[in-house]
Amino acid sequence: MSKKRVGIQLPKQARNQTVEERYSLELEALAPIADIIDVRADTPEEFANGVRDVDAIITSWGLTIDKQVIDALENCVVIGVGSVGVDMVDIAAATEVGIVVTNVPDVFIEEVADHAMGLLLDMARRTPTMVRMARDGDWYQARPLLSKIPRLYGQTLGLFAFGNVAHCMARRAKAFGLNVIAFDPYVSELEITGAGVEPVSFPELLARSDYISIHAPHNDETHHAFSTDAFTQMKESAVIINTARGPIIDEAALIEALHNQHIAGAGLDVLEQEPPELDNPLFGMENVVITPHVASATTRMRPETRRRVGREVALVLRGKWPMSCVNPTVLPKVTLERWQPYPMNRGPNR
């Protein structure tokens, strides 16, 4: 039987390697059933032409897999995304034509939670200001400033969404003595309370939280969820942390809220525009910590992500459901075998 074909956009920074060397980790799962095809493309049109007859696509960052690309696909059954977020793929267009979209939702979760907690601690202890004061010789002025800041123990962390990273964030926060609340209309209250977290409404989250950490996907519902209206409902002493997606925060409104002292600070690993302009006002604010979208980065992240996306695509090419499907409504419409067991923790709801 002839092998399947998997298309990947050739990275601009690609070294002079063979396909087998460049994609050795993806091929651990794919090699028995598929060949990987390098697609040299600088525009969506070029990429669409290059992947027209492939059976699968693997992507993470690069060209957006939009409706134009998807409509050009003649044989593709799966698009494997090598990240948690899938905003580089038009999910609706893929679903419409029966293409399964997979992601990697559980490989680098602990790392992102570490980073989010680190940003929270930086803001709680005013690290940027403390570094400046130490450097500028204001040694004895630092303690009086921090003496006005409440200790972390007993304060409230609000989680916007309660997925994998938020679960891990809650575990870390509890170790520091924080009370944890969460807003997520798509997660059962029993799952939230089972993690020792209090489920609340969005207005409650805004009003009660001393720190808010964002862990939601970016979509139409969450776009600019944190804008002027939300910031005016938060405590003036509150800090917002974002390791999810930049456009969940209205950046202009955030800058205004910080400037007007409607909130106290922000720890951001993601921004609306990446990379940002160097004259972005956030860079000049001492109550803001910005890192360059690196929360997931460790020695393990890229290798394990690449292996996992290879396994996801291989499952579909073998005619089986993937472990993680972003558009599950497409699964009953395609000729793939469900191999996962059906949950039996409750009976019919009737």
C-alpha cells in the first residue's frame, strides 16, 4: 500500500538537512505509514498549491491555514497543530469540509503554569521596582514601599477559564496560601470544586480577585473579554496575568487602566501584536512585566510537542480517532474508528 503524504511548511530558518533529519521526531510515529513533504511557501496561495493533494498537514506557527487553503485541499483528512492554541487554523472551514483538527493540549502545561505563577510572584513582590531600586542605590527606600503591599497568603487568585493550565496554576497558588476562584461556563462545577476551587460568575471574578490569571483560548467569545468595562470592575490593587493569547486583553484599554491606576499591574507573556512595536507604552511601565511569549519553552517542550503531533496525525491516517480533537462535531461524520472507551461514571440523564 502506498504511503500517505503529510505537508509541512518549510521553516525560513531551516538548516540544510534531509527530511528524515529535519522531522525525525514527527516520523517516529509517521514513518511506517507516511512521508513528510516540505512545502516552500511565502504566501497562502503558494502553500495551498503545495498541499493540494496531501493527506495531512502539520502546522504550529507560520502561514495561517485559512479557508482559502482549506478549500484547495483535495485529499486532506487531518490538520495537526503543534500547540494548545489553534487560532492559526480556520476551524469552521475545516469542520465544514470534514477535516479533523488536532492539537497538543497536555504536553507543556506544567511549564506554562510555572511561568504564570512566576509572573504573579514578580508582581506581588514588585520585582521590576525592587531591581531598579537596588541598581540605582535606593536600598533603604525599598522596604518601606513593600511594607505597604499585603502578603500573598490569604489573597484571592481568580482564574479566567479552568482548563489544564488553570488546574496546575490552582495547585501552585494553593501552595502559596492563595484562595482560588474560577470562572468557566464550559466546565462542570463539580470539576472545579473537586480541585478545591470555588466556581464564580465573571462579575464575581472581577470584583473579588486580587490577581486574575487568564487561561482561555482566543475566540469570538473571549476576544477583548478584558477591556474598559472589566477593568473598572476590578480592584484598584488588582493585577492581571496573561499567558494565554494576547487579544483576550484589549491592550489599549489595559494601558489606559494602568495609566489611570484602575488596576495595579500586569504580567504578560502574550500581547495583541507579536512581536510588539518597541515604542509600546507597556515597556515604559514599571508595574508591568513582559516576557516574549515563552511560557511553554523548556528543553522538553519542542521535542515532545513534535512527537505528540506526529502521533495525533498518525492515528487519523490509520483510520482512528485522535486523542485530542479540536472540532469533535466532525468525528461522527468521518469514517474513523472510535477506540477510546465511553465514560461510565454516570447513567443517562433521564
